[in-house]
Amino acid sequence: MRDTLLIALFAFLGATAAGVLGACVLRLVRRRSLVTHVSVVAGVAVAAMLAGTLAVAQAMFLSAHDLKVVTTVVAMAAVVSLLTALLLGRWVVGRSNALALAARSFGDGGDFTSPVGPATAELAALSRELTATSAKLAESRDRERALETSRRELVAWISHDLRTPLAGLRAMSEALEDGVAADPQRYLRQIRTEVERLNGMVGDLFELSRIHAGTLTLSPARMSLYDLVGDALSGAHALAREHGVRLVGDGVEPVPVEVDGKEMSRVLGNLLVNAIRRTPADGTVAVAAERRPDGVVLSVTDGCGGIPEEDLPRVFDTGWRGTHARTPPAGAGLGLAIVRGIVEAHQGRATVRNVVGGCRFEVLLPAAEG
């Protein structure tokens, strides 16, 4: 038993010396290729075996013949181990290089495509992460392009919508100044109307800038949707009568919500104005509110005839007004963008879908607790 312990001790000391030397070598080559690291590890394993054997032989536990046999075995094991390490290292390095080459597509604005072929578990996990990151970057680039398109359209349409009333205001003011206006009072009323419309456009731009900057401050309070919808219908009644549109609000449940009353009134007002202007005379705009398992849904259904399916995803984009709304009183295309911004600030969601004869805008809000 004592001899066995001594053999184990000498073998351990010899292997430890080889291990310490291998650790120093690994530190020196830490910036080199993976092939070098794998080869050093394989060499350390063989060297530790050989060093332990030599230490045991020096302690006279092995005969010269036995030492020769063990040394020959270790040498053959070293050859096989180093060859295996080199093959493994070259394979892993090849997979790593293929992965690095595929990852360069990120810098070129392309999509990541995982290299074909087997890989280690770590490299496979890295490929999956890169694939997921590539998908997120593609979505981000699409959103950026969509936002840039919306900005360009907004600038173009705002410029058009501002130029028209300003030109009219200039002509009317010059006519009044020169005393050639046949009906000065009518001119003054028209000037007031145009100024109010311009003031509304500026207000929409300011509201939208607050939403995009994240500075929209909400003051939520518990209230009933029934009262909120009733106030909005009263405010839109004059516009509906002017366009010959019927307003219906019979399907509103007295569901409690916790929202900013002022901002949600703006949401409802924008939806109703949009629906009334798109609904032909003798049409109907219906407002409904109900509780669902996922929250409270407020809907506004118009009779516009529907929106093309390819345009539905862009309805709430800043500046979007469709192909048929390029001149006043269609507005600057900010109303629905403001709707989405305010609803999302309430942790809700705004959607639109086509129904028979028109489309339905739905606002999903969290239900009030209790």
C-alpha cells in the first residue's frame, strides 16, 4: 500500500510540473489560433503522462525494460493525440472562419445566413443568436425606411397644405387692404376659418412632436367610457350634421377605465372626424365600447367603403392620408398617428380592419382595476 501511495505521489508531482509548464505556454500563446491552443492541451496531456512515468522510474519503481515499453506507448499516444488535436482544431477554426465570414453581412446591410454543416454546440448556439439578431436588425431597417418615407411625405404634404391657405390669406388681406373686397365681412370670416385650421395643424404637429419625444404627460383618472363617448359624440354632432352623416352610440357599455380624459377625448375626436369625413352623405358612423378578456375595446365604424388591404398597415403612419386625400379638408395626415401615440402611451393598442361597407377602428385599453 505504501508503494502505491509513493507511485501516485511521484506521478502527481511529475504531471503537475508538466501542467504548470503547459499553463505558462498557453499564457504565452493566448492570442494565437485555436489550433495552437488545442495542440498545446494535447501536448500537456501526453507530457504529464510521460513526466509522471519518468518520475516513477527515477524512484526505482520501474525497470529499464518497463520504462522503454511505457515510453514507446506514450510516444505513440502523443503522435495520435497531436494529430487528433490538429484535425479538431482545424475543423473548429474552419467553422469559426465561416461563421465570421457570414457575420460580415451585418456590416454590408445584408442578412445573416448560418454556414451549412455540423458545428459544435457553442458555435451552433452562436449561429442561432446571430440569426435572431439579423432578423431584428432587418426589422429595424424596415422601420427606419418606413419612418423616413413617412417624414418625407409629411414634409411634402404639410408644405402643400400650408401653402394653399397662406396664399388665400395673402390674397384676401391684400384685397381688404386695397379696398376692392366686395364683401369685407365674408373675407374676414374666411380669414378666421383659415387661421383656425392652420392653428389646428400647428397643434397637431406639436402634439405629435411630444409623442415622438416621449414627453407626453398623462394624468389618468377613473371614468366611464359611456361618459367619454357621450362627450365625444356631442362634440362631433355639428360636423356630422354638416356632412349629412348619422352618429350612433347605442352600443356603448358603461365600462370603467383609468385614462387621461383630455387625451382620450382627442383620440375619440380624431377617430370621429376621420370617420365622418370619409363617410358619404346619409351614411352612418357607429361608436361601440365593450369589455373583453384582454381589456376594454372602443370601436368607431364608418361607411367609407373600405381601405385597400395593402394600405391597412400604413393607416396609423405619420403623414399617411391614402391615395384619395391630398387636399384639405383631409388634414395633414397626423390625426391617426396622434391616436396611436396616445393609445400606446396608455399601454393600449390601436388597430383597423375592413368591414362590410367601411372600416372599423378599434382601440384596446387596459380595464380599470376593481
